[in-house]
Amino acid sequence: MNRAGAKLIPLIAALAGVVVVSVLWLMQAARAKQLAQQMVALQQQNVQLEAQNQDLVQQLDGLQKERESLRTRMNSLRTQLGSATEELDRSRASLHDLQDKITRMTAERDGLQTQLATAAQERDEAATRLTQVEEENARLSRSVTHLRGRLTILDRDHRRMQERVAELEGQPPLLSSAVSIAGPHPASPAPSPTSPQPPSSPAPQSAITPGTVELPPIIVRKDQAGISMPIRGRVLEVNEAHRFLVIDKGSLDGVQVGSAFDLLRGGSTVGRAVVVRVRPQLAACDIVRARTPGPVQIGDSAVQRGP
């Protein structure tokens, strides 16, 4: 038994060694297989990492390009900032200039407002004077209408007197001698040399003394006698519609109703006017003749017409 047991021990030990070796080999095989699997996984992971690395490299290139673009934009913005700063400085200087201009314009506006107020006051005064002138013109127009009526009557009486004188001139010479002998009527007062005489209608035939003829009195004016110089004035206002004008000479200068004035411009006669109303320093006249196609103008000279 002991010998058999002694022979079995090496066999058992060998079997045990074989078993251990098998177990170890199996363990090593399993370990190797696990390592192989891990190797495959690591290779796959390495491939993924390489792909990620490529993506990261591309992203890095994009970031570098973007950084360059940002750097370019930053430089451009710096340049624009410098230009904006210079423009801001210029704008500030312009703002100061504008403020100075506004101050000056405000002062000018105040001055213009003052002038405007003065002009408005002068306009109101001118409107008041214009109203007064229009009222005076209306009064003068009424006077002109009245005087024209009187002038018509005077013209009629003058024509009658001319007809009477013509009849007297047609009498025989004996009658003319009687007239020269009889002379003026003793009851007739001497006419004033300056005051105008109203026209007298012919005397009735029964009032004339047989053998004599009553003639109108002869009036000698001062200007005809050479005592005074012709009156010279200037046209102040013209109303062409009513053929009416005003000169700057009046009764204080010796102007009388019925006085005639030649209207001169530049040394040439452009018309004629007759006084119909007199005031101390003004005279209203009717335009009886105009020699120019245009109207008589303000500023034309008015010279008293000689005999």
C-alpha cells in the first residue's frame, strides 16, 4: 500500500501540475482574449480620438482664422475710433462755432424784432397819414367836381362875352369913336390887380347909354407888368384817372385860382395844368393838356405860365 501510495503521489503531483498549468493557461488565454478585446476597443477609441483630433485641428484652424479676422476688425475699429475721435473734436469745435452763431443770430433777431416793431409803428403812422391823404383827396375830388361845374359856367359866360365883343367890333367906326370917348362906365369900380374877377353877363340893351358901349374892365396882372418872377414848384401827387395833380406851391407863394403852370421834365414841356384850389403851401390843379403818351409823373417841375 505504501509503495502504491508512493507511486501515486508523483502522479497526483503531475496531474495537479497539469491541472494548474491548464488553469493558468486558461487564465492566460482568457487574459489574452480580454487584452485583445481591450486592444480592439483601444484601437477604436484611438480612431475616434484621431477623428476628434482632426476636428479639433480644423476647429483650431478656424479659430486662428477667426482670430486673424477679429484682429483685422480690431485694427479697423481702432482706425475708425481714431477717425471718430477726430470727427468728434471737429464736431465740438463746430458746436462752439454754432453756439457763437446762434448767439449772434439771437442778437440780430432781437434787433430785427425791434426794427420790425418800429416799422410796424411807422406803417401804422403811414396808414393814418394815408387815410388822411385819401380823405383830403376825396375832399379835393369833390372840390374839383364843383369847380369843373363852375368852369363850365365860366366857359359859357366867356363865350357869350366873346360873342358880344365880336358884335361890338362889327359896329360902324362912329360907334367905336363913341366908345373911346365915353371911356369906362363911371359907376364901375377899379378891379383889384390880384383878385380874379367873375365873368359878367352882357348888360341888357336898355341899360346901355345911347351912343356908348360898355366893355369889360381891363385887368393888368403883376407878372404881366414884370413885377415878379414866375413861380416854380414841383409835382407832389398825380391822379391820372381824374386828370388831377398837386404842386408844392400855395397862396403863401402867390399862387391863385386860375393860375396856369407848364409841366417840365428834363427841360422839355410835358403838359399844362390850371389851379382850381389853393391852400397856404399847396395847390390843386387840373391837367388840361399832356404832351407825352405816359402820365405826368411825381417830381416833374411846375413853372407858372407867362401871359
